[in-house]
Amino acid sequence: MIEYKTDSNNLIIDDKTITFSHSIRDVKEIQGILIVLLHNANSNATVDQPENNVYGVSSKGEVLWVLFDIVKTEAFGAGTVKTEDDYLVVIDAFGYHYKIDVVGRLLISKIGYW
């Protein structure tokens, strides 16, 4: 398990601090990678939330990937992240569920619920 702290838009791992452009809403660990979900703390409106707001970070504090690198959708903003087995499930504002292999950086499936 990776030990970390958060402070507003900072993720602190050991003596390394990563500063993100927006506040950290949630952090989960999957297969030795921290999944960081960012949000605009000043608004709950979907339109005000940042795009491309999920990051994969190593135990050494290195950003390994950004969500756009995997889903290949520019105007993508995640509302929720959760774990399912050893996968990350990202749910966007439209209700689509993206199942992601965080180590292989692969989109396993995309399911729409509309």
C-alpha cells in the first residue's frame, strides 16, 4: 500500500509533492498505482469541472498517465472513479462506464447506460 497525503491540489508521497491544476477529490490505489480524481472545488456544476481529470501516479510520485492517454476522448471529464476487481472504472457525466487496465494503460470496455 502506498502511503500518501493530500492537501487541496497537492499529492504528497514521501518527500515528493505533485501539484495539480485543480483540487483532489479522491485517491484510490489499484495494482500499485494511485488514481487521482480532480475537481473544481468552487462548483458542483458538471460544466465547471475540469476535463481530463484522472491521473495515474506511481509510488515514486511520477505521473504515469492522464486519462486522455487511455480513452482518447478530448472533452472527457470523470465524475466518479471506482475499483472493480483489478480494474479502474471511470464514470463520466453522461453515465458511460470506462473499464481501464491501469498498468497496461488499456481501455477494456466502454458501456453506455443512456
